[in-house]
Amino acid sequence: MQQIFNFLYKNSIFLLFLLLLGISLIFTIQSHSYHRSRAVSSANAVSGYVYEQVNNIKAYFNLREQNQALAFENARLQSLLYNTQDTANRPEIKIDPAFADYKVIQGKVIKNAFSRQKNYLTLNIGYNDGVRKDMGVLSSRGVVGYIEQTSANYATVISVLNKDFRLGAKIKKNNHFGTLTWNGKNTGYAQLTDVPRLAEVTVGDTIVTGAESTIFPENIPIGTIYKVNRNTVTNYFELDIKLFNDMTSLDYIYIVENKHRDEIIKLEEATTPTTTK
């Protein structure tokens, strides 16, 4: 402490000069528009230089390229994962893409609506990238929606948070099916309807995609049962599902294409029910 006092005493005249100089500069800048504009310009130049240097550092480490590369690698791994019987288990062998049932395309959400009754997402890829109507859209945490429309370089997605959204889903532990919908009330929850009363349901049970879907692979995570309700008219369960995805915060996504979907749909449309075999 004594050394600090000695320094201030020895340099008191110089420090007083700096203080008076600073005060005079402040008064000059405040009272003259030219000097004020020059000071602001200098400050902007300094801040611009700082921002530029920060961006140069980021570019040096190739953060953007690395993130993009990681996203593409995740898409490849997701492709392997979706072609297993149970997505909870890692595949032990490599799957030849020529024989894989699902193709995975990586994209990014550039617009996300979630405050309406019919919400949509906009993606930065379109039919030039292989995206087509009715392809499934997923994040690393589970179901996001499915493709509604495409242009050359963009696509729109019917979000899970859309009252027109419909998806066959099941309770993972017992394979009882229902229909996943959204009642338009809460962005964190969807509803699983038409679940038969004989199904064993418990709060916390995991809900996943079902085998009957021609859009999504089976066993893709959706959420967990938050509340169990019974429809007194139909006598079916209506379950509130807490979604794994935070639908208000989405970035990179994966689009999945079922390579056999057209074949399945054509076969089902050509099949005419008969009363006898």
C-alpha cells in the first residue's frame, strides 16, 4: 500500500494532467458535433475491428465447417440407426446403403412457428437436395414433423405442433397403438388418442413411432406419458405426452425417406377388401 502512495505522490503532476486532459476532451466532444461524430466513428472502427478479429479467430478454427461436418456425420449415423429393429441399441455391423430401407438427408431450420394452431417449419433444402413431400423430419431427440411442400432449395414442414398433424404411435413397453395429435394448447405436450382401455399405461412410459408408419422408422422417440385421461364417450384412453423435443428451439434436423413407401402405398391402394379369401 505504501508503494502505491509513493507512486501517486511522485507522479501526481502527470496524473493530474491526464485527468484534466480527459475532462477537456469529454467537454469538447459533447459541445461540438464534429468532434462527437469523429469520436463515435472511432469507437465504431474499434468495435468493428474487434468483431472482425473474433470472426477471424472463429474462421481459423473452422467452427462452421466443423459443425457442418459433424451434422453430416450424424446424418450418416442416424441412417444406420434407423435401419435397426430397435433404435435404442447401437448397430454392431455396417449396413450397405444399397440395401438400407431409409435414406437420411441433413438440413437446417431457418424459420420455426410455434404460436399458432397450425404451425410450420421452413428448411434450407428442397427438391434439388432430394427432399420430397411426406418425408419424415427428425432431430437428434425425436420426431419433429413431415414435409408438406418443397421448392428447388427450400421445404416447409407440418410440425408436431399443428392441429392437422397425425402420426401412428405406440407405447413402447407393450406395443399398444394410438394416434398422435396436438390439441393446440401447450408447445411442450402432444396427445395420444384412441388407445384401448385394455392397454397397460403408466405415467412415464415411453411413446415411440409405430411399425405401420410409411414415413418414419419404427421406434423413433416421441416423448413420455405425462397424464392419463379416459374418454367417457369412446371409452378409450387419451394420453398427454411430454415431448422429448423442445419444439420452440430447433436447429439442425434430419429428413428420412422410406425407399419402399411408394410400393407400399400402391399395394394398399390396389388391395380390394373381400368377404371371402
